Amino acid sequence: MLSARTRTELDAMSKRLAESIDPAEAADVAHTLRVGRKAFPERRVVTAPAEKLAAALKLPRPPFVKTVRTTARKAVVVGSENLDRFRLAFGADVEVRAEQGVLPEGVHVVSTSNDFDEAVTTAWLNGVDVNWAALAGDTGLRVPLPAYPLPRKRYWALDRLPALGQATAAPACAVVPKTVASDDVEAQLLDVWRDLFGAESIGVDDEFGMLGGSSLLSVRMALEVQQRTGVLVNVHRAGGSKATVRRIAEIVRGVQAGAERGAADIDPIADGDGDLVDLDMALPLGELAAHEAAGKDVLLTGATGFLGTFLLHELLTATGGRVYCTVRADDEEHARKRLREASEKLCLPEPDPQRVRIVLGDLKDGVLESYRDGELARRVGYVLHCAAKVVFTEPYRVLREDNVLAMVDLLRWMRGHGIRDFSFVSTVAATHYAMGTDNRILETRQQPLDPQQGGYGVSKWVSERILERAEEDGMRVRIFRPGFILGSTKTGACNDKDLIWNVLTSGLAVGAHPLDDRAMPMAPVDVVARAMAELTVSPGSVGRVYHLVDRVAYSPRRMFSLLDDAGLATEAVTPKTWQQRIADKALDSGSALLSTMALYELEGHELADDGLEAVAWRPWLERAELSSAPTGELLRRCLTFLAERHDKFGELITGVLGADLVEA
């Protein structure tokens, strides 16, 4: 139970408590907060299990957290059970009734038939004073807790006096310098920006990108802004590199005034590209040819990417015909070199040159129609579309050409030639909570648009809606939604650009991991790729959607626990302590990887560990005798793979993985 004068101060208190709490002391912390703190109007009750308490405090959302802005109320107790305890809680003179009847204003009804602790806590949440000390009696241990987050203000008598020789009032025509804030919100934001960039001259119209802002700094800034103002601002949605203090202040003021997230004036859905989204969903797809194509070969897009390289390997295993790959390259020799290098980098065999055919160029250039006098139209029967621009910091209007319009061009070509089987690599980012499910994402084709989703997720969501139209007259569609893609279970080959490897490497480097329970849906890349390849050519998968992740989403804390099982033990510490250790080691070592992580606040999919339904591919996993669950050995194998090939990993964890590296 926490309370503060304002929501901003309450969120700051929650964050401080999350960074310092020891789950083993949860009961003592609760006792201390009840008997040792004054109650303020902004109140919060957290009912999460001890192991999830820090995560609930840091991201205070239902069902574990309730927050209420209340006024003082009196309790009216209705019933006859436990009256002595209720009088102890609310005072001997508390009004007790046999039946509720008509009630005056300013009261809160407490039913004695409800659980006592829950009833009293709910009453406190709604403004009733509770004598917690009397209820506790001689039980409970008080423990040190973070201080109340009083806002920092300067009070100095000389502030009231003008400087010597200065007029007591500025002339009406005076021009306000751009560095001057117009109100408290802009002043707070300027303080944040000046701290982050280390420049006192920053003004309200300076652009984030021009100042040297990065995606990591944007995360740090968003969290700092939330701590000070109580509003979580997505910097990318505020203009990305063009974001300014003035623009972010408009969003903050709007939310504080009661505007809903997604309101067109402060936080437009799809980055303000809603009209463009509507237009794109209605793009003409062309007529579906009456005849069905007789081809049996596969066309794969995105074959040189991390997932695409594994897809090519698995398609060659799952099918017996040709696999046509669209590749951007100078010529066919260059294209084959790109495929070979991508496979070699990920410890995969060279793609069979007799079966892999190169389609040079870009989908938008009409290469499919012109390839070898219509060979693709004659031989292709299945399309697996993996190509996409995977950038999480760009708005929809920037990503639509690569992620939506290219797919529409591909569909038009397929439909014109009667090629009906289309498999689409989407993402769990194109999903949102289903109504009435207590923040659970269902494994269904129909998904609401998350109003806070960025351009990449929106582009995949729009593509899925377009595919629904393509199905109406006979196309056979399969949707694959992967989450975070781990390395190969066989070799540990993984994507060195994925953030989670920086997190795990940093933890091993300092011998500690953060008590962070924000979960991420995930599965190994070879399992995901094999499922996509085999389901692409399976008649039973038509019309279905597959969440290609494990049933359980894994948090950083759980992943470090897996590493512990694999012999790589680390100490559990608060996120604040963890980042301080990383910052200290970054200064000592000069590691760019650690320097980045020292500034980065971990964030994950805001779900419970079972909040994303993933059951459709279970029968396939059982038949293939494969598992989607990450293991400590897999994570260790991936880290070994990275340490052998990349200095930024090797210089930090070679000592920890010494035996693994020697054996490799």
C-alpha cells in the first residue's frame, strides 16, 4: 500500500520501492508502509505475488495494481461478523448497520461477509482512515524504505528581487529566448533533456535527433519524463528524431488534462497515419485468376536475413523442388555469395545451387513478372513472404513501402497467375489484448489495433487485414507470428544485434542480474524456421494463425535463472544496483556494450508470463519431437557463439565461458 500527494510522486515512490525491495521481505515492507507512513489522497494497492512485486511496482497496471485518487470518507459497516476487528480498524464509534439502507454522501460501505483484509484494504484505497497499528498489535517488523519523493524546489529570498539596474517589469515587446520554458511542464522536460545530453543551452525547439539522440536515449528520456510528470510518452510517436521539448510538453499537458491515449491532437493512432492506414487497407489487389497455378516450387523473400537464412535451409529440407529467392545484388554471382556468407555466418550448410534459383532485384521493380520469360508463374505454387524492414523507431508512413506496398505488389502478381498459397511472416507486435480476457492476447486472426503500437507493428497489422481481403475469393493464407527469436538449438547461432544478448552478457560480466520480471515471448530460430517451412506446404495450416513462441514468456530474471542451471551463476540485485555495477565496469573497461546497457532501462512485452496464447503449433511440435522452450544450455551455447565471433562479447565473457570456447 502506497500513497502520495500526486500521481507523479506516487509513481516515483513505486519506482524507488521496486528498485530496492527484497521479495523475501515483502511482508515486512507491507507492514512498514501501513504503520509508518501518512496516508495521502493518491493511493495505490499492490497485490502481486512476492516474486512479481518489483515488476508490478515498476509497471503499475491491473490486475495486480489498483490506483485511486480519493477524498476522505467514513466507513459504514454492514453485517454482524468480526465486528470487534472492524471497530479496531475503523474506530470504536464506526457506524454499524444490519442492512445497508440509504447512505449519506462521503461514506464507503464495508460488508462483514467479505474477506476482512480485502475489505479493510479496499476501504483504505477509497479514502477511509484505518488504524493499521492497532490491527498489527505486536506483530510485524519495520524495515528501512526509500524516502518520500519530495519535489525539488529552491526557495531563496534573493529570487524575489530584480538584479541591480534591472527594471522590475520586462517591456511588453520583450522576446522570450528559445531556451526559456513557458510553464512547469516544459521546465521539467528541459531539465531532463539537459541532464541527458549534458548541455545547458538546449531549448524547447531543439530536435532530439540533431542533439545526438539515439533509441537508447529515447527510452531513458521517456522513463525520466514519466517519473517527473506521471505521463509515459513514446518519443517515436512524438516525432522521433524530430521530437522537441515543446511537442512532448503538449502531449504531457493533454494527458494530464484527461485526454485519452490515441487522441488525435496529442497522441494520434498509428503516428497520425490513420487515414493512410485506412487507404492502404483498401488497396486494390487485382482479380484472382479463374485457373489455379500448377506449380509446386516455393518463392521465398528475405532469404539473406537472420530468420530468412534459416527458412531457406529448412525449405530445402522440407521440400524436394526449387526454392526461388529474391535477392538484392549486382548480379547472380554476387547474390549467391550473399546467400553463402549468410549461411556460413549462421553455421548452416551452403544452399544447394542446383535447387536455389536467384531472382535479382526488388519486388516493387516488377522482377517476378519478367524473370526468365514467366518461369515463376509456371513453377511457383507457394510463397513464403519474410522480407520486411524491421525498424522500431520509424513511423508507418516510412515503413509502408517496404512492409505493405511490396506485399500488395506480390499479391497482385500471385493473383494474376492463380498462385493461391501465401504464407506471411508477421509478428506478435501486430496483436493486442482481447476484450474480456484480463489483458490476454488470443491466437486468433482478428486482432484489435494497439493504439500505442509503433510503425513496424502497425505495418504488420495492416498487412494481415489486407490478407483477410485476399482470402475472400479463394486465396489460401497462413499467418506466422514469431516473438523474440533465440539462437539455434544445434549451434547457438543467433543474431548479434538482438538486445537480449547484450543484457545477458552484461549480467555475466558483472556477476549479477536484475530482479526484472517483464516477460518476452520467445522460441529458438531453428524450431521457428522449421515450423514455418513445413506448415507453408501443409494443407492443414490454411487459414490459420500461429504464435511461434513458447507457452511461457520469459523475463530477464528467469533467463538468468536458466543460465544459473547451466553453470553460469549470477547474483540477484535490484535493477538500480545492476545498472550501477554495469556503469562502474563500463568506466573501468571502456566497453561500448556495457556503456550502452548502463543507460538502458530494461523493457519487455507487458504481459503475464502466460499472457500470449500459443497453442496452435503444439501438435506440430509434438509430431516433430521438438521443444519451443528456451534452456540454460541453449542460452549458454548462444553466448559462446557470440563470444567466438564478436570482440564486444568476447572481451567481456571469455573468462566466464573459457571451457566452452576451448571445446569449441
